[in-house]
Amino acid sequence: MKKNKKTKLVAIACLALLAIAAGTFAWINSQDQRINRVKSAAIKDGSVSVEENWNPKPIIPGTEATKEVAVTNSGNTPVFVRVSYEEVFKYLTEKGAVTGRSTGWKVSDSPTLTDDIPVEYDGEKYLDAGSGYTDVTSKVKDGAAAALPAGVKVYAKGSVTKDPVTGGESTTFSYSAFFEHASGKYQAMETEVSVTSGNTVGASVENWDFVMTKASYLVYKGGYSNTVANWAASSLEGASAEATAAKASLLGSAGKKYDVDYDYTVAALGLTTLPAASPAISADQIPMANSEKKGVQTDKNILGISGINIEYGADMATTSTLVNDKWAYNKEDGYFYFTSPVKSGATTPDLLKKLVFTNAIGTEFTNATYDLIVKMEAIQATKEALTDSTGWNLSGADDSETKKIITYLDGQAAS
């Protein structure tokens, strides 16, 4: 009977190849991933894909970004689908702390991930003619009465008034100093500038004289670091040329997905090795009901802050209360399983709805970049494909979450 069954599968070989060796299975499979980058995609085989409505927004506390994710089966055979995440979180090594240097920042000939990063400054608003500030750089000397270093800019505004009764003069003065490290790019500075002479009634600020007694160029010391999290090990072979070890994981590879350039190689991430898959097991990361907001792994792991949350969809279940056409998370392997076969031409309900940036976000997230990689695996909706070594290779004890999922999907598998 098994041999006859395999013969029938060959008849629908548009999606599957039978293994040459007798007695082995090669089930219909498909992979897809999407990268969602927030400043802070998919590997299609043409049959089953991640579909999304993604509206990226900057990481600002108290805001959110639309991130609707579902799975569509455009093939002609029902499939089981499961979804998991990979995360790449790039953050400042000193977690937003600012350090002063004695010289202005210059681009290295061979920049590295851990080079100091200049604290950027909005110098343009002072250069604007309508700002009320005037360029007084040439009128400012350092503590040794020498001209300021090239690239340092000082803009000021001020006035002198005379008291009609006492005849005393009063000077009002404000300024901004910054360093132009490249054309139109400015580094923040910590300075002390004071007026030395020329501030008389009727004299324009550009004719005053000044001295700068302190000049510190601000940087984020040590540049950037990366941390990654892989919620689930990938099992399916083949569909993605970019995926690591010919499986669904993008971690460890480099390329371009849906117009997003990425480099998740160990060298580019500044890591010594990629971590093993680690399912989310904390209660604050596992959705147990519809529309819950739950955390991700990387920011909590490295910063101790659950600043980035995922708002889940309105069709969620748990492994203890499985019902048809829902998403259920298995904390034993890190996958969200859709509890019914996805028929030809059908699309699942949304698993994700939004990325939520909580009020817990602080200076630790300065200049951070967060990539959420949504990876999907689909396989032919048959009982054997769930447990076969060339399928999902699922197994578990009778009381395990994995066994509950296997049993539930078994009951809906194609005969």
C-alpha cells in the first residue's frame, strides 16, 4: 500500500520529488521568509508564500507600525504551514552613552563595526537664513588665541541693551557649535564659548569677539554590536539558494530579499558563531489569546528591555485548546502552527498585526536597527509528511505540545 501511495504522489510531481532510495519519502515542501527592518521577505518557490502589509516606522516609544502577516497557498495541493522568527538587533555597544574626544571624527579608510560613531547634529537649522543665527566662526579663538580647527562651526545670535535709568549695558547671547565631518554632515560638540569684546549697543553679533575654552567632540564609543535570535531550527531542504545550509534560515547568509539588502554572515555581524535555535519560552513572549501584545527576544536578551512587541492576530489558539483555522505556538520547537490545511488558493488569517514600540524604549535604543525575519515552512498536508525525516520530522512524548499538534493535524490530513 505504501508503494502504491508513492506512485500516486509521483502523479502530482509539480510540487514534490520522490527519493530514489526505496522506502524514503520526499514530501512537497515550500519555504518563505520576509525581512522587516525598522530604523529602526521572502524566499519563494512560487507555490506557498508569506504575504504581508508592512508599513515601517521609526522606533519611537509609544508608536506602532502596521505589520500584517499571513500565508497564501497558490499551489494546487493543500499544505500544512508553520511560521517562526529570526531576529537581528543592531545596537550601540555602549547602549547610547556619549563620550567626548579631543579631535573631530573622520571616516576611517577601513571602517569596522566597532569604530566610534559620531553623535550626529542638526547643523542645517543654524545655517538656514531664517534661523536668526549668524556664522561667527572667524571671530572665535581658542584658549591660546588661535583660530578654531578646520571644520568647527560656531553660529550665534545676540544683542546689547542699555538701561535708560542706570546706563548699564546688558548682553543677551546664544550660540551653537558643531563639527562638519563631511559635506553637510555634522558632529555634536560640547563647548564653552563666551564673549570677549565688541558687544556694544548697536554692534551686530558678527562683529563681536569670542573665545572657546572647551571643545569636546561627541561620539558613541565602540560603535555597534549585533545580537541575533533564532526561534526555531529549520528542517526543509532546497527551496532557497540564499538560505543557510540549504534550509530556511537566513542567518549566516547574505543577499537581497524584496529590495532589502542584508548581510547576516558571522563576520558582518561581528560574532564568533551563530547561536543555536532557542524557542521563546517566557510568558511575556508567547501569545495565549487573540490580539495580545508580546515581546521579542533580542532586545530583552541584550538590553533587559522589552521595547519592541508584536501584536498578534485575532485567530490565536493554544496547544491545550486547539481548534481549526487558528495559529498556535509550540514552545518546544519555536514554531507557530496553523491548525488546518491551507487549501489551494486560500490565505490564512493574519498571524501578526503590528510591531509596537513600547514606552520602555529609552536611550539604549539610540541608532538601533531591528530586523524581524518571518520564516515559513509549508509541507504537503499528509500524515506521513509531519513525522518523516524529509518532512517536518516531528516527534514528542504523549503529553508534549508537539505530540498534541501532530495528533490534531493528523485528523485533518489528506487521505
